[in-house]
Amino acid sequence: MGRWGLKAPSEWNISGEPCSGVASDESNWDNYPKDPAIKCDCSFNNNTICHIIKLRVNKLNIVGQIPAELQNLTYLQDLNLNQNYLTGAIPSFIGKFAFMKYLGLGFNLLSGPLPRELGNLTNLLSLGISLDNFIGEFPEEIGNLTKLEQLYIDSSGFSGPFPSTISRLKNLKFLKASDNEFTGKLPDYLGSLTKLEDMAFQGNSFEGPIPASFSNLTKLINLRIGDIVNGSSSLAFISNLTSLSILVLRNCMISGNLETVDFSRFATLTLLDLSFNNITGQVPQSILNLGMLQFLFLGNNSLTGKLPDAISSSLKTIDFSYNHLTGTFPTWATQNNLQLNLVANNFVLGSYKDRLFLCG
């Protein structure tokens, strides 16, 4: 702690055995309100030896590199250094933590290539390195972490192809990889990671189409894909993803008709964003009937026809701008507490009220 200019909490016994008091009691680690914090396990060698197994230095504005002294804590299971100002590369000794289950180094200024020694952490359940400044490709050794359930690498600076070895991570539930420079085809093998509940791939340079294998991801609750180049995609793959709460397929070169999907089955959907695509046909009444839908974005497509006659009372924001919609404004268009964008369509201004509405 001295290396980082930090003082230990008053509960710590820093003059004697640090693994005493709150560091070794049965108090809940996640609910302990103070930082920094440690937790020890004193059951080694017939309860005669203690080892630090958890270390948290979170949101404390620490600066500098990850200190070499950390490598002495070989029994660490949980290391949280998130939301600081750490710089430099992740040291290769990170691979020595054979018992590590939770590793959080995100929201820092870490740089350089990711050490391949990360692949030694075969007990890892969660890896968080979002919002750092790494360079180069994401290492193939990630495929060794077959127990991994959470992988957060948003806005981390990675480039090149997404590693094929991620196909081995059959226990993944959360995969966040937005806002990097990943290239190549959006990987088909992701459809084999059937435990996924949350997946995000926005702001990269992936090529389409969106693989049909994604239809296997029936446990998804949140799905965000965006900014796909080349290769027209269909909406057919979402037909069985009926557990979704959030679905964002923005700027994905999606074509076809919305009525090819039975949206009435998506009872838990709260946000639907299909904007900036090539979707044609009419807006189905089934979408606007969804009882939990709050946010609907269908702008910048090629939708035609009249708008449906009714909407769910849950809707707060609707964007149908920059389409080819026709007819007069439905009665719900002026209801209170609804943010509605209908600009750049072909509506008939049948009344003075319609003209006032279009002008805001």
C-alpha cells in the first residue's frame, strides 16, 4: 500500500499480523464498504498459516505501474485494481496466479500487448480489462481459460481477428468486446457458446453477415451488434431469441421485412434498435403492442406504408425518422410523455394539427 501512497483502513493490523480482524473474519467481501481491502484464508497447514487471497484497490486514483511485489501473493484468487490510473504493461508474472478466479484491471491506462501468460490462469472465472490502451491482437491463449464466465474487453485497443480459441470457452455468460479494432468475419463459432446471456460487438470493423448460428444463443438477454461492413444480414436468426430484453442491431446491413419475425413472442423486450439498416415493408402492429417495450429505434431504413393504429402504454421513445412512411399521423402521435421522431417521411398533412405536430 505504501508503494501507492495509501493508508490501510483502521481495521487492519499493520503493525503485526495483517491477516487478522476483518481480513480473516466471515464478513461478506462484496459488501465490505471500504477500499483498499484484503481478505485472508488461514486454513493452510492445519490452520497455522494465512495467505492473502483477495485484494481490492478500487477507485483510489493510484498511479504508476503494477508493482512487482504483487507476485509474492501467489494464493490470490481475487484481484481488483479497477478504475485507477495504472500505466505500463501488465507484467508477465500475472501468469503465476494459479488460483486466480477474478481479475479486474479495467478503467486504467494500461498499455502494450496483453501478456500470453494470462493463458495460465486456468481457474479464472472473470476477466475485466475494459477501457485500457492495449495494442495488438487479443492472444490466442485466452482459449485456455475454459472456466471463464465473464470477459470484458470493451474499448481496450485490440485489433486484428477475434481469436478462434474463444470457441473453447463454453461457460461464457458475458462477452463484451465493443469499441476495438477487430476485423474479419463476425465469428460463426460464437453461436456455439450457448450459455451466453449478454454479448456486445459494437464499434469494430467486422464483416457480415451476422452468422445464422447466433440463432442457437437462446439464453441471450442482451445482444448488441453494430457497425458491420459488407455482407447483407437477415433478421431470421433472432426468431428464437425470445428471452431478449435489449436488442441492438444498429448499422448491420440488415435487409428484409420486419414481418418475417413474430415479435409478439418477445414479451420481455424493453429496447429495440434496428436503425441504419436496409429494412423494408411496414411496421408490424406486434412490435408496438409489446407490453414492456420502452425504446424503439427504426430510423434510417426503407420502411413504407402507414403506421399502426395503437401502441403500448409502456413506450417512451419512438424513432421512425428517415424512412418512406405514408398516411396521416395516428392519434397516439400526440400523446403525453412520448418522445417521437417522424422527420423525413412522406406523411399526408391532413389537418392544421398535423402541420403543427410535424414542426414540433
